[in-house]
Amino acid sequence: MDRDLSAIKDNILREFTLREKEFKEDIASRNDASFRRKIEGMLKVILREARITLDDSEREDVISDIVSYFLGLGPIEKLIKDADVSEIMINGKDAVYIEKKGNIELTDIVFNSDEQLDYFIDKIVSPMGRRVTEYTPFVDARLRDGSRVNIVKSPISSIGPVITIRKFSHRILNINELVKLGTLSIQAADFLKACVVARINLLVSGAASSGKSTLLNALGSFIPEKERVITIEDTLELCLGKKHTIPLETRSSNIEGKGEIDISALVKNSLHMRPDRIIIGEVRSGEVLDMIQAMNTGHDGSMSTLHANSALEALDRLEILSLMGADNISSEVAKRQIINTIDLIVHTTRFTDGSRRVTAISEVVKGKDYALAEIFIFKDDPNGKGNLQYTGKAPSFYNKLKQKAGYICKEFEQIG
């Protein structure tokens, strides 16, 4: 019967592909109910002509697959709907991997052909006015639910189309939930809350998928309600829960290569929008200079994330990105601006068990060269779990935390 079901599905797909124009409105509007009724009608005809009988569960299986094919993303639609799946990685038509609870595993899902995979790629990028071609073989896009998508094809990929989907999390973790998960300690959470309230310029660093955006979102929730906040991202992910938040999103160029609006342009424009703070989802290019200038022109307390393997490396990366973004700035000037602007670096790490933790909270020491004073550091315990511990060093801006955030730390007081 499995072979019969497969053949039935293929027949319906061929019929619908040939007659897709008839259902264009349902597909465009994603009218599930109307589309299902038409599928059921066609299914009755096909089954009658083929003299095949299906029970209720088999009939529903066929209909669900067809609906997923035309209104969703076919074989991976169930993964899109699975709340436990955080990332989907399609390595050609025969290998679909997922990340679930921090661990990567291979699924038994396969696509019928590269052509079928191409069909779904076109469904993803065409609403955004984009195409993946030989001349533009890689592209960033997003799904309707906000999930981020990266697509790579030949000639860059030799194994067929490769799609990476980072699913948008509709459940935003607050700082208390992160403490319960072991991401950071209560003491560190209280300290970071005070830093946000006191408008300390803060950078969250870490490797890919180490929890940077999740932490940034939690920290953003501490911004006072009276402040006007502008968030700038490639793909909207931040959800601060603040009434006066203005989310801005970049735009890729269209098929003709025109109309691109990058993060740098949005940062510059945001300065004309009377922001109290600017939060950039991730700095990765010349917008670093714009971010630093914004922090130095009355928008202190701004925040961003950056890919780096350590807090010290984050400072080096900021300098490199600054130099890439401007021809008329020296390394010395870039370094001086970075040191004088960034106050605190919070570094996140993803562990082999899939957990994500804050492993260092460090103050950027003001001076000629990059130097960090670690305030909290992750230390392993005998049970192999480890936790974030206070190092015995108070930040130079501790008085600012007391005055503007009412933050008092016994350990810091003892040092003072």
C-alpha cells in the first residue's frame, strides 16, 4: 500500500502542477480550507479511475502531503511546525539534518529530486523578488514566520542545493528563564540588568548559535519604558516587549541588483529618528563605525552582537570591520574609538551537550591597547556542570550603576 500511496501522491502532484493556474488564488492566499476541498474532489476522481480504495487515515495522509507541497515546504513542513526543531539543514536532496535541543541529527526525510528541491527554493525566494541563479548562487531570505534562510546552489555547491533554515522562535526567553536554564547566574543577571538601566555600551560576542541573540533580547527587556528604541536587523528577530520600539530591517537587492538597503544605511537613518538607544542585531561589516559613532553621540546604552571566539577577539574583529568600512581611518584611530566606546563584553559559548552559557563578562579597560578586566568568569565544578562566578574585580563604572540603577553589590562595596 505504501507504493500505491506514493503513486497516488505523484499522480495528484502531476495533475496539480499541470493545472496550477486554476488554484493560483488559493495558493497565493494560502486558503487551506478551499484548497483541501479541491484536493479531495480531485482525489475522488483519481481513486475512482484507478480503482483504489483508501481508508480515512490513508486519505488524510495523501491530502496532508499535497497541502504541504503546495501551501508549505513539502517534506520539511512538519519540521517547520515542530517547536522542538530550532534549525533545519538540507544538504542536497538526500540529506536533511535538524538541530533539536542543541544537538544535530540526521532525519529520514528526502526530496524526490533536485528539481523538487528547486521548486521549494523558488517558493521561498520569489515572494521577496529574488532568484538563485548561476550568477547569484547564494542568497539570504526568510519564511513567512520570520525564520532565516540561506540558500546555496551550483556552482558553489557540488552536492546540489543546500538550504539552512534557522527557525524563528515565537517563545522569547526572559532573563529568569535563562538563569533557570543555567545560561548565567542570578548575580550576573542582576549585574547585567543594572548595566542596561545605567546605559552601559554593551556587546554580546560568541560563536555561531551560541545564544547571542537570545541573550540580547533578554537584556533589551530591561530598557526603561520611557525610552525610544530602534532595532536594526537583517531579519527581524528581536522582540523587546517595549511599547516605543521601532524595528527596522535591511532589504536585499532585487533581480536587477537594485534597491539594497544595508545595516549601515539604516544606522545612519536611525540617527534622524530621535532614538534614545539603537540596538543592532549583529554587526558584521562597516556598520561598526556607524554604531560606534551613534554610541558617542548621545545614544549610550546601545547594544549589539558580534561573531567572535573570545571577548578579546571581539575587539580585534571590531577593529578589522571598522577598517573594512572606511578608507580614511587608521588602525590606531579605530582602536582608540573602540576602546573609548565599548564598556562591556558579554561572551557566550555553546557546549558539546548543546547548552548555551555566558562564559565571561568583561569590562573593556580604557587605555592605548586592548585589555579586559573579567568581572564574571565561567568555572567548571567537580560535577562537570560549571557556573559563572564573580572574579573579585569591580568595574570602573560601579558608581554609575549605583547612581543610575540603584545597584549595590556587597563584593564591589568591599573592594571600594
